[in-house]
Amino acid sequence: MENVSTPKHASFCEYLRLDQVIFNLKATDKIQALEELLDVLVKLNYIKNKKPVLTRIIDRERLVTTAIGHGIALPHARLDTGGDIAVVVGRSVAGLDFEAVDDKKVHVIILIVWNPSIPGLFNHLFAGLAQFLIKPGFRDRIFNARSKKELHKILCEIELTLLSSEDKIISRAGLLWKLQKIEMQKKKAAKAKKKELQKQANLIRDELDDALLERFDKLMERYGFAVAELEDGACQGCFINVATGMSSAIEGSDDIYVCENCGKYLVAIKKAK
Ligand SMILES: [Zn+2]
């Protein structure tokens, strides 16, 4: 359901005040950085207790890294902290190891905590951020900002637009692939392990569209798997070649496609690290 009160366009800075920016993070590793960022949210009364938020963010980070490459990470947690959404941005000159998809160090962290009662807002925020962060010129300006004020000003240029549930969010293919892995493990797991896997699955399910999940569950039930990889132009679910245009679109992307032949979700093949 669409929230009528949500504006069509919003500046990112409606969620990010100047005091929610750390120009020079002291942290030398990922966990320290997350703590330093959360301390700001505690200080500004966005969250009361740092510990549960930190745990949620780390759990989520362990599943699939939120470091989207090019020196940027978007750690996040869906958690009721009383408010709607809490954002904090930190910059690290030395860079931090975030197990990024491109193995590059992370220099800018945008941390987001959002209330489960407003799932749509998070997708808008994420997709809006991605549209700006994908531009090399925009990233360079963020990295080259000379002061906290300047950094904040640049981030304020990010415009968030209302998107429909059909729109893409970052790492969807990676998340769906991971979900399938967890669901498969769950089938064979012992009771205690099953519980842990269910927790992980729920974290991922929180971020995906209902329609997508419904189809995913149906495919899992029917075939035992729902997501197939594309290898050498062929769907590994049915071993039939997909159209060349579709094949090149899937390769190197993190978007989800559907195989026209067998109906399974198609993702780009994941290279082992
Ligand atoms: Zn297929």
C-alpha cells in the first residue's frame, strides 16, 4: 500500500542533519566504525540502546556485505527504535576493510536504521542513494570534500524519488541467491541449526518484495530450487540459452531476471572469492 503522506521527491538531508556526519572516523576496523556511527545516533536520541542495533547490523553484514563497491558501504538494520528512520554518515580517509564486492577499502559509510512498519521508505532511500552513488563524478566529489559542511552539502544533492515495488534495489540478486542457499541448508539441518538459519532467512526476507518471495517459495516447493545461474549464456536451471540481449544484461549486474523457458529466477554467476 502506498503511503499518501510520503512526498514525491525528498532531499536526502531531510534524514541527514549536519551533526549526523562524521568527517573523520577514528575507527580502524569495520566493527569500530559501526560503533562510532551508532554512538552518534545514541547521542542524538535516535536510538536508546546501541547493542541490539549493532548486533542486527553485523548479522546482516555477515550474510551479504553491504559494501557495494567503489569505496562505499550502506550497512543497515530494520528495527523498531521508536522513530521512522535514522541515518548517519562517516568518512574514513585511510579506508576500512568491509569485504566489499570489489575488494576495495570503504571510505564512506552510510548507515541506516529503519522502522519495520515502513518497509517502502527504505527501498526508496536505498534506490535513491544508488542512483547518485553509481555516478563516478558524484562519488569523487564526496571523497574529495574538504570539510564536514562541504560533505553534508554534497550529500544534500541526493534526491529521493518515490519508486514502485517493481523498481530494483541493490543486491537483490545476491540476496535472493543467498536466501536459496539458506533454505536448502535448512532442509538438512539439525533443530538448533535450523533456528539459526531461519533467523538469517528472515533477515533477507525483510528486504525483498512480497511478490518476489511468493514466487520464490512456489518455485522452491515445486523444484527444490528457485534461482538459477546464467553460465555461458545458458540458464543452469533448464540448460537452454537465453536471448543474447538478456544474457548480456544479466552478466555483471545484480538484478534479477526470469528465465523465459523454465520460469526460474536468473542471476549472474557468482565468482568464488
Ligand atoms: Zn531456465
